[in-house]
Amino acid sequence: MKDLLDATLVEIAARIAAGDCTSVEVTECALTQARSLQSRLNCFVRLEEDSARAQAKAADAERAAGHALGALHGVPLAHKDIYYEAGKVTHCGSRVRRGHAATATSPLLMRLTTAGAINLGTLMMNEFALGPTGHNAIWGDCHNAWNPSNIPGGSSSGSGAAVAARIIYGSLGSDTGGSIRIPAAANGVVGIKPTYSRLSRAHSMGLSHSLDTPGPLARTARDCARLLKVIAGYDPDDPSSSRRPVPDYEGATQRDIVGVRIGIPESYFFDHVTSDVGQALQTAISTLQCLGAVLVRLKVPSPEPLAEFSRVLAYSEASAIHGTWLRERAEEYSPQVRVRAMIGSVIPASIYIEALHLRPGLLREFVAAVFDRCDVLLTPTLSIPVPTLAETDVGSGESMWRVLSLLVHCTAPFNYLGLPAISVPAGFTTNGLPASLQLVARPFAEVMLFRVAGAYQNASDWHQRSPSLI
């Protein structure tokens, strides 16, 4: 069992395709792991055992019949509880949506199914994606795979924990202010927020239509690259999705980075870095230099207004999405999330419009100042060691707000700009939890992100470490 669960997504897909193991065997291992760890991690909202077994059996029958196999044939996945499946309830971490079955299925889920993936069920998240920690007063808190006392990050909390705990080989999350990258960093896995509009958002629960970006989490950059290749591309149900061709992301992870310029910002992003996080990042930077990358120290346009405008858009649009429910069913929200969902109702329309109006110009300014000088910008994903659930709970006092702001300090500016960003494990901090680096590139330059992330992982072994609880 351990041999199967320790394999990466790419490895297990190859083994199933070669007949070294069956999808039924792999799926049973995943289900056993899920049942074993659910009481400690609380990462599943719904574990669909019978359906998963039926899918795995069908996948093995297709292979036995000699049918063409998809890129994810027979591989168990599970996804954040925001993606609709026709006939099923998508709770979005809330009680408000109980009893409301979806009438259509997310095109991203359909593309994964077409590629042969097995869906084990839906994963825990912050209520309505309003939070970066993994707390959920409705369904219970999700827990970090390395230490259940610590946050798993949010809002794609179950995705990060389940991938790190070797229950599944990959997961769909979504990212509005860091909600893929933060749980990826907290659990020591890889998570990518693609360029805004790279993926369809049709038939999923939104938080902020100006910022929301779906994306995958998995154990390696190569795993994420394969998942992104499967789900990327234009979708007529989402006219805002990009029509750009989808490149060979996975191939990029096997290229060298000789001569690639990596930018190290001189301000903001490293302002709150603790000594242990800083040491992990410096070791990672040295590794990249040894691989042939060229370091470029540079000043970046101030990210403070970008982070503030990101909050304006997120809260304003969240209040609009939740307006009717807040007026008619406010008591069904947990108190903290209800307050967060209402913040946008007091933000003046002129401020919201200003945030939208200034975005194209600020994006051009940032791209010119940064990516004319480097190919990839390197920052921390989290400036601080992964905090505990207690430190980030509503009962922990004023210090909670500082910790929460630090969790999104390095991630939220890039949601406002719509830039692609990937979090990659880069060591451990003194509390025994993962540290990670973040790589950012110009719009639609995910290939460059995968190239650098893949080279780094091919030269390091942090992604091969597994939590002691498994």
C-alpha cells in the first residue's frame, strides 16, 4: 500500500497504464488512507466510496479492452467543495447550500473525467472560501497533514491536507487571495494559481469574479503541469476564459534553467520573513544558482496598493454574491464569515470602480518594471512558519489579525494583477512544518514557472518527504 501511495501522480498513471497495478488497487489504497486519517484531518466533506470503486473498475476494464488511455487514467483525485456536479449538493463549506443540488457539472471536472481520473469525493474548505486558515465552524476545522494542531491553510484546506497525506494524487482548488498557494505551502505540496482566465469558472461557486482562479494542487510541479494541461483551455460556458493555445506544461518541467533570470525583490515580500523561513529560501536560491539560473536583485512597484485593491474587489463582489442570502438567511452563516461577507456592503462604489479601473495600468507597470528584467520573480509563499489553529482562531484576540494578514501578504497582490504564481516546497521551519517559495511570471507564462519549479524539484527532495502521521 505505501509503495502505491508514495508514488506521484505521473508515476502512478504510468504504472496503471503499464499494468504494474490496477486502478482498483490504487483506489482501494486511497480509500483506506482516507478512512484512516479522516478523524485526524477532517479533510473530506463527502467520501464517495461506491462511486469511486465503480469508476476504478470501469477504468481497468477499458485498459483490458485495449482502449486509448487518458493522461489521468485510473488515478484517484478529489476536489474542493465548490465545483458543481449535476444532481449533487455542493456545500461550499456552508449550511446555506444544504439541499440545493446542482443542475450542471463543472467543465473542469468533466475534463478530468474524460482524461480518466477517479473522483473520490469533495474536500473541506473555509466556509464560502472566506478565509486563509482552514477553520470551519459549520463542518469542523480541517487540520494540517504534518501536525493536526496547525492550520492546513485555506480556503482550499482539504486539498492541501489530502494531497500531503497521500490520500489522493491531486486536487482542484481555487485561489482568490492565495487559497491554492497557502494550503500548498502549509502542507508541503505544489499548488499553482494560473493566469486569470486561463481556466473556466463555469458551474462553480464564486467568491470574487474579478479575482477567482481555479488551479491544481499535487505533490510535484510535473503532476500539477499534467493536471493543468488537462483542464486548461477555452470553455463556451465561461466567455471570460482564454482562447490561447494550451502549451506543453509537463515538458517544461524537464528542461534546464541555464540562463533563466530569477528576480529577488528588495522590498515588501521579504519584510516579515522569519530567520528559519529566510534560511530555507536562501538555500533554495543557492540551488537555483547552481543549476545555472542568474539572480537579479530588483525593486518592484509597491505591492501595498495591489493588496488593498485586491481586498476591495474581493469583499465588494463577495457581498454582491451573498446579498440575498445575507438578507434572508443570515443566521445560517457562522458569525465571523457573516461579518466578512458583509464588509463589501460598506465599501463605496467609487472605490470599487477605481480598483477595477486602475488594474490594467498597474499590471502594465508591474510587468514592465519586473519582467523586463527577469523571467521569474521569487518570493516566500508564507513569510512565517505555519501557525497553529489556536493562533488563528477568532478567540485568539488582536494578534489573530496580524497573523491572518501575514498569511496573504505575499499572495494577494498577484490575484489583483492576475499573474500566474506557483508555490513549491523548499524545506522546513523550526516548528517542523514545511517552508515554501513562490515563483511568479508574466501573464500566460506558466511554462516558465513549471520550468523553474521542475528544475528545482529535480535537484531537491523536499517533495519526497511525507508526514509522520501516514
